[in-house]
Amino acid sequence: MGWWSIGRQSSREKGQQDDHWNVFLEVQQAQSEWERAHLMFDEARGQDQIDYAIYILEAAERKYQIHLKHAKTLGLNRAQL
């Protein structure tokens, strides 16, 4: 590595950064889905709507947990991005 590589990223580093950014975006999307599911539950009327809202809320919460766990295994945090 010489002076010509100062300030330049290797394609591997760039790819890793892109992967981390994609995981970060997936976490954000899962969080917003989870928040929408909470709103759906709050606005549900009748037993069928409540049951459906609970189902959607549990699925959204699980999806959010999965994405957070994946980000954690990569060692990501908001400050790095």
C-alpha cells in the first residue's frame, strides 16, 4: 500500500460498507413496519380486526428482532453509519 491508496477504499471495503448500509436500511424499514403495526392495533375495532392486528404486530416485531440481531452480529451501530 503506497501513497496512491491514501483515501481510497478497496472494492472489498466498499462492498462491506454497502452491505452494512443495506442491513441498516432493512432495520429501519422493519422498525417502521413495527410502528405501523402498533398503530393498526390501536385503531382495530371488532374481534376480527383485533386478531388480525395482533397477528401483524407479532410478525412485524419478530421481523424487527431478526434484523436487529443480524446487524448486531455484524457489529453495526448507528454511529458507524
